[in-house]
Amino acid sequence: MKKIIFYLISICSALVVTPTAFAAWYEVTGSSPIVSSSDTARLHALEDALYKAVNFAGGDIGNISNVRTLLSTEKDEYQFSNNEIRTIKIERTRSHNNTMYVKARIDIYPSATGCHVNQYKKTLLISQFDIQTPQQAVMGQINDLNQDFAKVLSRQFELDSQSFVSLGLSQYTVNEKTPERIKMVAEDTGAQYIITGEITDLSATIEAANLTQYNINRQFALEMKVFDGKTGTRVFDKTYRQVAIWPFSRTSLVDTSSARFWQSSYGVMLQRLTRDIMLDLESNMACKITLPEVVAKFDNTVTISLGRIHGVKQGDKLELWHTASFIDQKGLPRTKVAKSDITLTVSRVFDHDAEAKIDQADLAGSVQIGDVMEKKLQNDF
């Protein structure tokens, strides 16, 4: 009898096991300082709530950029199709102490087949950011804002990105006129992509609140570009512009590396901007393929250039692509990539690299340093 009861309990347990991806309602509150208008603050607060919910649910945060433009119209309910985010219901909107709060119930159905699940993480290096007009940084003496903003951006990718691993900051300045430098820096650091940017506007305007008080609104505009480390070509660019209250006096010296600055209304705006940049890259570049490269070889074992921090796991199956360089008829260097019949299985994983066994031992002699691999998907087996 006890065996029968145990058997029935086992069947019931199997029926109620929660699947890897499931739909659920998430109730969350987002916030945003009120600067230019209540409508803009509401939009930013709703985006904040959406980000918290999707991130907690384990969904694809890149989907947030796809629905962001649809949230600008004020509604009580938003519905989306062909997206992990199904429904957003606004429960309550209120303002307090010059901050907007939006409480929402969000229906999310995380996908188990998103690019951030099937692809290894891509390495990202952040190059030096420049300030286009240094005179605009005089108020507050924020001449180091470009460097401190780049550090916070790197930290944003390091903590929250699903598809990228930040390699930190580079001391070199790169642009479209220096493709060879881009490739050299990428090779030296192991970066698949390099981000650079220029702060184009830090101007401020003063608005009188009354006869004795005034508010300083300060702009922040950024032209951002992303370059491919293998080719040196630009693969993504976007211009961002935000404005926030500058809560410091016109004559005070402001330390842009301090918690006081980053917790101010202006610093909070910049932090939100770094998150927007991360979400845009998640949306536009998460599905770009990540190719581990053979960096060492011994018998039928190779060392590849990606490891645990990139999402490599023991037992992963890889398909090998041979690479070769040649000079075309115009004298330009070219790279040829050809798919082979060789597969590999990851046997050992370290933080930044891994070892893989060549499945076809008789073909091991054709594997060369510099060859690249593609992760096989589950349904390819």
C-alpha cells in the first residue's frame, strides 16, 4: 500500500513541475525624477518598472527597446504580440517630492530560445569618450565626466547585461578613420566589439522659479558608436539626448566620481541613460554570432578564447570553421572562412577560456590556431 501511495505521489509531483519558461504576472513600481514634464517622467518610471520585471523574470531585456516607443501614449493598459512582454496594466500613478511613481502589473512569458540563451556572451571594450566642447564643462568643473560616465557604462554591462561581458576601459581613442587601430586594440584585449562616444552637449539653462529661486536644467547629449573588433567597421550607432535638473550651485566644484553626484537628479538621469544604451545593444546585437577562437592546440585538445564568464559550459558542442587570409586582385587583405565537418566537445571550463576535445581524432591535424567555432543549438543534435 505504501508503495502505491508513493507511486501516486510521484506522478502528481511530475505533473506540477514548473517548466523552464512560464507566464506570470509581476507587480512592480518604477520611479523617475520629474524634470521637463510629468508625461516624460511617467514614461521613464514605466520603463523602470518594465525593466525590473523583465530582469527579475529572466526574460530577454532586449525586448524592452522594441516596445519603448509604444509606451509614450498614455494608457491604462498596453498589449503586445510577438513579444515576451504580453500585457502591461497601470495600477497607479502618483508624484511625490518631485518624483513620479508608476505601479504596474506586467504579464511576461520568458522564452527559452532567445539569443541571450543560445549565444555565448560577447566581449565588449569601452574606449575613451571625449567632450566635444570643453567650455561647457566649466560649470561644476566636470572635466572628468566623460571618463566617469564610461566607467558607469562599463559597470552597467558588467552587472546587468545578458549578452555582453565588459572588459573595462581602454586608454586608446578609436574612430572610423582608424580601423587598423581598432583591430589592434581588439586583438590585444580580446574584445569582439569596441564602444566609443563623444559628449556633444553639456549646456545649461536657468529657469526662475520665483524672485529668489531658480532651477538649472542641464543637457547631456551623446553620440555613441560600436565597432567590430575583427574588421574595424562600425556596426551600430545612436545619438542620445537627455535633460535633468542640475542640483548644484553654479560656482561649486562637483566630483563626478562621488556618490553625491551619482545620487543627484542629474546622476540618476545618466545612470538611466547607461541602461538605455545597454538595452539598445541587447536589442540590436544580441543575435550577432559569438565565435570562440582556437588559441592553442595539443594533440586532439584545443584551448578556446571564451570561458565561464561568457557562458561556456562543460559538454557544449561546437562546430569548427577554418579561417585563412589571402590578398585579392586589388591587393587588399581578405579573410576566408569555410565550414568543416569537425565538431568539438567542451571538456574543461575556466573563467576566461576553456578546453575542447576534437570529436574526430583523425581530422585533428587540420585544426589550426585562429580557426573559429560556432555553438551548436539543442535542436541541431
